[in-house]
Amino acid sequence: MSRLSGGLIDRSQRLSFTFDGKSYSGHPGDTLASALLANDVRLMGRSFKYHRPRGVVSSGSEEPNALVELRSGARQEPNTRATMAELYDGLIANSQNRVGSLAFDLLAVNDLASPFFAAGFYYKTFMWPKAFWEKLYEPMIRKAAGLGSLTKLADPDDYDKGFLHCDLLVIGGGAAGLAAALTAARAGARVILADEDFRLGGRLMAETHTLNDAPAGDWIAALEAEFDALPNLRVMRRTTVFGAFDHGIYGAVERVSDHLATPGKAVRQTLWRITAKRIVLAAGATERHIPFANNDRPGVMLSGAMRTYANRYAVSPANRVAIFTNGDDGHRTALDLMAKGVEIAGVIDTRTEAKALGKYPLFAGAVVSNAKGRLGLKSLEITRDGTSHWIEAGALGVSGGWNPNVHLASHHRGRPVWDEASLAFLPGTDLPPGMVVAGAAAGRGTTHGALTSGAEAAVAALGAIGITAALPDLPRAEDAPQAQSAFWHVPGKARAWVDFQNDVTVKDVKLARQENMVPVEHLKRWTTLGMATDQGKTANVTALAVMAELTGKTIPQTGTTIFRPPYTGVSLAVLGGGDTGAHFRPRRLTPTHEWAKSQGAVFVEVGQWMRAQYFPRKGETTWRETVDREVLATRAGVGLCDVTTLGKVDVQGADAGEFLNRIYANAMASLKVGMVRYGLMLREDGHAYDDGTCARLAEDHYVVTTTTAQAGPVYRHMEFARQCLWPELDVQLISTTDAWAQISVAGPNARMLLERIVDGFDISNEGFPFMACAELTVCNGLRARLFRISFSGELAYEIAVPARYGAALMGRMVEVGADLGATPYGTEALGVLRIEKGHAAGNELNGQTTAQMLGMGKMVSTKKDSIGAVMSRREGMVAETRTLVGLMPVDATEPVTAGSHLFDEGAAQKTETDLGWITSACYSPHLASGIGLGFLANGKDRIGQVVIAANPLQGQSVRMRVVSPHFVDPEGGRLRD
Amino acid sequence: MLIPHPLLGLRDAQEFTYLGDASLIHRPDGMAENAAETFFDYVYLRDNPAGVHRELWFHEQGDRSWLVVTRDTTTHEILGAELARDVALAAKGGAQ
């Protein structure tokens, strides 16, 4: 059919688009739904369960039926409401949830099998035989269920997050919202006006009501001009406020580029976090339908939506239209359509006293009792006083009253209250703090009522925060009361749909009642009512009313449904807000990162850090070859490794020693200035927490190191102890992890190398013994700290310089140490060196182990109070016999796998006989064998024995010799020379 | 959620790390005779009230203050926030 006259579409431009591969055209101002109707396409989708042919029901975000896959390729988006998709040139849409064509869907056999798919069918039908569930039923259901499909291609578009603050947030840009925003903005308040539509006006655009005896569009245009000149007002079109969160924070999604073919350089959508002092909820109302037999035929839609299509989009779904109504509102549709030249086949009004408002056939005291036309409505059955006849109509507008959009008013669990006068749930009194509801959302749906309640709401809301606003001169508007009867559904034997999208019928509600699923919460879950992507916006209240009727109770006795965020679906992409891929979290680079890159290093992610894993050289074909070389070079000459990532905490103050005594299990106050001590921290429950070194640079100055992984948590823990436990101590903390570049210099030639860079500082074994530390200068005046500590078991130092000199220092040491065999090594070699030496690391300090297990039970001082000391002495902790041991395969060619569990030879391998597990494993080039560290019951007494390392996941069962965890230099002579 | 930081004003809860019950401030004396019992209570036993709850938040993405925040767990209303250091000092009799 051709377009009607008028409407808010730009006829000077044509936009072409395709639906299921067929080309059509529309105009700017159209939605996909209005453009399809203008092209005589009524069939737009298939239902979820029965695959029934479906057409568009609404003209807004409540749409249950007209869901399409929008766009193509990586931008394809399933379950997009055709009523919300703004038309653009080149738009591509495809129908979904079908096998075959939209007109002939093979899965429509489900409709014939509907007796088997009634409410709760999956709770019963698929219970037996049990074994069929995984293999047959579930895959079958998964294949048949669901709506649109995903492309599984990465989303090519950008998304963003933003923060906004305002005095007043106005949600909804209809008559009430516009009046509220105008009132508040004129008062000078900071105002945000958000509306999900691409055009302001709400239902003012859908109706023919005048304002000051002129078209409503004139008033809106003047208002928008004033809005543009008000810098304190931010108008956000295409923005859905989807949730009311704590403390006046509202979530909103702005669809920045959804109306364009591609976003270009702009983002696709923005997630806004709006902090509002006060809120006016002017979200309008959603019309409800009246279930009758086969009321889901394409062409049956909401009466108010028909008005929207006619008045705003200049389109009628058919040339000959009928209206089914329980109140005055349906008659308005008939009048509006007639004014546009559409033939009215009849208005069927459930009220016997109904009067026609114009020249159209009226069937008062009648109902629509059936509908024909599988792929598009053809005729309707009208029943009055027990007699029926059929009339022809290509579309039917159904008007069952309006449900105020109370969703956001109940996001803090506020319960809507039933109002018998307006036959609707209105917002209750337990609203989110600071919210005032206005307009149709508050049950004041006449144009005059919406305008005045909106302005009054703004005055009241601002008054509460000390801003005085004056009521503006509002335009004259209609204020006609809308009479309505409580008529909820047409009884009958055939299926009558309540929830279109999830295929819930009146029969299903009856069945739920028979199964005693009467409370609304049970009704929902048993029938899946309201659980589809539209969240039952057009269904929930009707279902509740049907259940009330069946049980002979009132609606308030039956219950109420409240709502949770989001108001409409929010894409995961916009919730991510661009924090994806490389932007998922900050990436921290070590001071020597660029230098390591220039050396061809392979990097590994360690938490947020990128660390050099190994430095392959020409000719090396496997990572193991490289790592073996780095390990042997370190033990033979000198190795260099960036260890900046280890946490560093600067501890200063007169009570620094006493503070550290309480933080560490072992004593630190007794540490001499110029010396370093290994430190073990416990959690308050007595388990090992973290370890590191503690260097005393001055009487009142320590530097503490932590593991890389725990740098953040340990610092937080130390601040907790300082501020919450012992605020009386004179101690200050600051994290200096990023301030100092720290490089490990390890191997027999380490001292010789360092002697070449220190500025006249004595680092002889006598002058600077094992565990010494000092502040000094290197390379002619560069401030540095030197620690003689060893993680590798070799003669070793760690040298720290201000971070910006880290790369230069590394380069210098490699250069001046070339003849000493100076070799950079990465985290792999670092791991091999420490496992060979038997030093505990993250694998051993995994939160489940104790000082005793680590062989450090005696370090926990009993002479002082420290965090975790008391609990570490608990009976069960003391009785623990598993201790750290070394493990070597009896046959050196056998693998050593971390995570393997240890058993006696010949013992059954089960929990009761479990002796422990392997924590760390590597290949030791030094021993030419795989080696491991692990916790073993009575480990010390088992040295020399053979146990089985079982790894059932890989079918491994390896004989292992229990040895000392110190595979290299067990006496520790090397690090002291 | 917004937390009224006593030094910095209203701050977004995302800047904070949550720890738990503010009773963690009252650490028993580890050298006392009955330390085993008092520490068991301290480490493991917590009230879980539906209503007003005093809890510890760390301004980790901020000034690194530990705060004692009083929050109604049924409404998420925040009734106040103090520096944990002040709370701890007051509990110790105002000793500095």
C-alpha cells in the first residue's frame, strides 16, 4: 500500500534497504518496522518455541515479535527490535529463528506438537530416560531454542564509557519529560534529559492532539530551539536509562552510531554513569493487549502503535483495519486512521454501553474470538451474546489499557501499587531516593496531565535540593478522561497468547494454576512468562490479571511483578566500554623492556607486567636450548636479569623496626644497619603469605621487597596494619616498585663485573659480605642501592638505580662484562636457577602452605607478637608433616610434572594415601635431568626413598627419588665466597 | 556507590577495595595467655547483620586511607565514613 499523508518522515530522500535479501525503500525518520509496513511486509519473525509467523506488535522498545538480525558480517547483531532500528541507506536485516524461509519455517512443526510443549514441558518431558539428557535432549533443545545467531566474529567497533553529573536527571522526552526539563533548565539547574528515541516528543508525535490549538510539533520545535540555547541542559537522544543504582547513580546507553551504516571514527555506543541529585521518571506507559484465540497473527498489533505508525510514520499496516478495545482509547485509533483515509472494518468494544465517536461500524458488548490468516491477518471472528460472525480486515489494533512504565521506580525493590480506578500498577511510595514520577508513568497520561505533572515534579525535585523553580506557562492541551473496563482476555479453547516472545498462552497460565504455581514468582518460572528479551513488557500485567481471574482473587492479592535492571537489553560490548583486548587492563613495562626487545627477547605476561622470558640467539631452535644456555652461563660466568617487578616498599620512621617485627614472622628490629634479612610474612590465620628481603639502610629506614604477584596486596596489608592495627607507631610507608629499576647480577663473575661500575666502593667479600646492603653511586655518580642477596644460589647481587637509568645500566653491564660472560637471562632461567637452589616462590607460597611446610617453622618467633604467629601454632598446623623436598626421576629421561601427586610405590592412588604433590618442575641443565620441588609427608625422613609421582590427567606414573631441595651447592658456599 | 571520604569528599566506590567487618581493627594481644581463643574469634567469627554494618574500605586508587564506613546492608545507604586510623586511636584511648 502507499504511504498515508503527513508524518515525520522526509519524503525528499529515499533510503534503500534489504530484508531477507529483498530490496525495499523508506525515508529518513522511518524505523525498520515502519519502513517494512510501508512496503506491505507484515510478517517479520518467528516465535521462540512454536515458530509461529509473527508481525510487529508495537512501535517502541517493548516489541516482542519483530526481532531481526541487523547488519552483516562482523557487525551483525541478533535480536534487534525492528521498532528501534532507525532506517539508514543500505541497511541489511534478516529474519531469525527459522529453518528455511520466513514464510515456510521447517520448525513450525513444533506448533503442531504444541500439546507436548506446554508450560513446564522441559521440567517433565526431558526427565527420562536420564542418559538421553546430555546426548539427545539438550543438544536438540539448544539447536531449536534461542533467537538470533552470533557470527562469532570480533566486533570491529569502538565503545566508550563516560561519567556525567547533574542536579536533575529527566528520564523520558515525552510531554512530561519535556515540561520537567524546561522547568528545571530555566531555573538554572544542571539538567540531563535522556530519551531512548531519536526524536523528542514521545507520544506527542504519535497523537493528533494540539497544543495551544496548533500541532504539537510546533511546540516541540520551539522548545528544542530554547533547549539548544541553554548551556545547563544536556539533551541526550537515542539514550536509554536502563537502571537505577545506589546513591543516585543511573546507567545509560547512548546509541551514538547505531543509526549509521558504520560508525566511522565515532564510537558505536557509550555507557554513561550519571550521578543525579534528583530524578524525574517520565518514562510513559506501555499499552497492553487482550489475548484471544490466534491473537498472534501478523497484523494484530497494539492500537496505540497503529496510531504511531499512522501519525508519525504515515503508514497503516493494511487498507482495511479493525479495532478491538475495552475502553475509549481504541476509538481514537479508529478516528485517526479514518482521518488518514484508512477503512475501518469495525470497532469491537467489550462494553455494552460503548458509543461510536465517528462514522464506523461499532460492535458494542462484543469480543474478537478468533483470527485467520497464518502469514498475515485476513479475517476476524466477532462474538456477541453467544453468536459469531466473521469480518475481513488486514490488521487489528488491540487496546487493553496502558501500563505505566514503573520499571526504574522498582529497581530498588520498590513495589508498584494497584490502582483500581485506572486499572494499572502505579509507582508506590518506596521509590529510589530522590526520584519523582510524572506523566503517564505516574498514571497521569492525558496531555495536560503529563505536562503539568512533569513541571510540578521538577519544581518539587529541585525544591528538595534548594533550587527554586517556577512553573512555566504550559500550552493548552487535551485532558479527556479515558473510560475503560476491566476486560483481560477472551475465554476460549484455542490458544490465546499472553507473552508473544516466549510463547506463553492463557492455557499455560491455567496449567500453572493446576500445578499450583500460583504466586507470580512461580508463574513466571513455570511458564517462562516475561523471561524473553522484552522482559514481558506487554505481557506481565495481563498474565497476572488472568491468574487473578482463574483463582477468583483480586489482582493485588495475586501479586505484583517488580523489575530489575536493565530496562532494555544492554550489549556486553558497551558494558566493556572499550576495555577489551590490549585495553583490558594496564600493561606495565619494565625499565629494560625496550632494551630487551632490541635483544630479541620473548616476553611473558606476569600479572600486569610484561617480562623478558628468554633471549633466543641465532641458531637456537627451541626455548629450552636458550634457557639451558642462560642457566649454564649464569652458573659459569655472570647472568643479568631485570627483577624490577618485585614489589618494593619503603618503610621509614622511628618505629620502623618495631612495625616490621609485627609484620614479619621473624625478627627485623634486630637487623643491623647495612644488612639484609630474608623475611616471611604470615596471614593472620597462620598460613604463609609472602616472602622477600628486608634491607636496613638506616636506623629508621628499611626497604622491603615482596613477590611480583603480591606487591599490591602486601602493600595494602601493610597499610592496614599501620593505620588500623598500630596507628600509634611512628612509621610511614610508600611503594617504590616503579621508582627503582632493579637488576640481578648473579654468577661467579658477578663481583668482578660490579667492580667495573661502582664508584670506588669496596665490594670485596670482607668489605661487603653476603647479605650486606648499601647506598652508593655507580657509573660516575649515578645514585644506586646494592644488595648482596641471591635467588640463584650463586654469588649474586641486586643493584637498583632510578627507573629511568635501568636500560642504560643493563646495557653498560652487558658491555663491560662481555669478557666475563655477561649474559641476560629471562624469567624461565630465573625459575630454573631458583628450583635448582630449592628456593620457594609463588608455587610454594600458594596460600595453602605454612612456614613449617616450607622448612621455616623455627623462623616464626615466639618472643614477639606478629601477624599470624598465634594461629600458626594451632594443633592442626603443628601436626602437619608435609615438608619441602626435592624430587628427581629415577630414570632421568622420565618427565617431572608440576601438580602430580605423590604416593608410596604400590599404594592405591586415592585421597587417603596421598602423600603430597609437586609444586614446581623444570629441566636442570646442571644435573641433565628433570627436577622438581614438592611437599611430601614426613619428607625429611624420606630422603633417598622412592615415591610415585602420579599425573592421571596425562597417564603419568613416574618413580621419583626424594632428595634435598637444594640441588645446587647445598652448603651455600658459593653465595658466601 | 559513593563513599563520603572524610578528607576528599564523595568518591566513587570503584576507587576503593573492600575488606570487611571493622572489628578487624580490634586485634587481640598475641602474647596474652588466652591468645589462642581470642585469635580464633578475631580471625573467624563475624557478625553478618541485615542493617547497619561498620566495615573497612581502602582508598587504593586514591589517597591510600583505610576508612571505616557505616553502611546499611539492606539499602546500601552510607551513614558515615571515618578514617580508620582515628577509630583505632580512639579505641586505644586516644594514645598518639
